[in-house]
Amino acid sequence: MERDILMKLDGVSKTYDMGEVKVEALKTSSIDIYAGELIVILGPSGSGKSTLLNIMGGMDLPSSGKIIFGGEDLSQAGESELTRYRRNQVGFVFQFYNLIPDLTARENVELAANLVKKPLSIEGILQEVGLGERMDHFPSQMSGGEQQRVSIARAAVKNPRLLLCDEPTGALDYQTGVLILALLRRINQEKGCTVVLITHNTAIGEMGDRVVRMSSGEVASITENDSPLPPERIEW
Ligand code: ADP
Ligand code: MG
């Protein structure tokens, strides 16, 4: 079956030059990201997952190779094009939420909504993530799972083509983690937004449409799940 490619990583690598030593964080890697898929990038700590995600998100440039998004080669893009790309096309979800502590849930989401021309409804998305009653609460008044919901609402309100999630359940207990994963799958299905989900947790691979396994900065394998598990059925 022919699938539409949202993003093409073609021979991408990243070496950090630390003076005396060079760290080859990502060896030459090629991955096509299909439009609408939920793809899990799996690997142990230090295997290059975040390096890969930062390059996909236009937060870092590769040392070699191309990243094509919508016909544009981001590896050749200037700072203003990269800023526009990050702002309009990408939503980010991080392990430690990265919310602004002195803004309420609503205000955190509003800040992101103001960056784009056609945001989704701020209150609507907060309701969708189950925080209808908590909109005026500050991050410090919320549990980790609730803060992660705010951060997902903040990413999703921009209605981005690509949602990049770096260890989104890494700081959460099992049950809360499952709810967060279910929410990411729901946003993927309902908004048609392509989701890239990074984890060191092998079990989470079972929910992906595809799984990229990273090992020592290399793509060790890319496999397809014929029947991805609903997050509620994953156990770890
Ligand atoms: P993962 O997310 O899988 O844990 P990372 O992509 O963060 O892995 O890191 C891959 C390797 O690159 C590690 O050896 C890490 O120490 C190194 N690395 C990551 N970022 C930097 C950086 N900014 N400067 C130097 N080395 C880095
Ligand atoms: Mg990482």
C-alpha cells in the first residue's frame, strides 16, 4: 500500500563536537514518517532518541543528511523558517511537562494558541483532555498526570501536523501513564495528527502502528504492528 509521507529523514546524522572528543549521537539514519501514523521510537537511554526527535522538531540541525517536510528541506532552512516550522507544524510533549508555573492551565494553552492562525478552541481542548473543571488551576495545584494533560492540550491546540512526544509517561505511575497514552492515541485518531512517541519502555512499542528500535545511535530495525494494542491493554 502506498502511504503518504509526512516527513522524510534521509541519511541524517548528528555528531556533537566536544572539543577533544566527538560524540556520534546519531549515526546515518533514514526513516519515513507516514501521515497519520503513531510511530514509537524505542531504545535504551543514550541511544539517540532525543537527538532524533530534536532534529525532527527543527530544534537542532543534523550534521549530515536531509529532512524533508512538505517539500521543504529543513536541514537547509534558516532560523526564521525553522521557527515558523516549529510554531505552525509541530506540537511538543516532554517528560517533565515544561509548563509555565505562574500561568493557569488555560493561560498555558492560550499562549500556544496565540502562536498560530487557526488554533482549536482553548476550552474545547481542555475539556477533551479531561480538565474542564481545572482550567483556572496552576501547575503546582495539579498532579503529574494532570500537568501532562495540560501540556498535551497546549501542543494539540495548535492543531499541528506532527506531535512529538519525548518520554511523555517517563515521570508518571503506570495507571496515569496508560491514560496519557490513550489520550495521545485519541488525538492521533480524532485530529489525524501524526504522533511520534519516544520511550525506553519496550511494552509501549505494542501500541505503535510502527516501531523504530534505536541502539547506540543507530536505527536497528523498523517494524510494523499488524494490530497495535490499545494503551489500556499494555502492561509493564
Ligand atoms: P536518548 O534520548 O536515547 O537517551 P540522546 O539522544 O539524548 O539519547 O543522547 C545520545 C547520545 O548523545 C548520548 O551519548 C548523549 O550523551 C549524547 N548527547 C546528547 N545531546 C548532547 C549534547 N547536546 N552535547 C553532547 N552530547 C550529547
Ligand atoms: Mg532522551
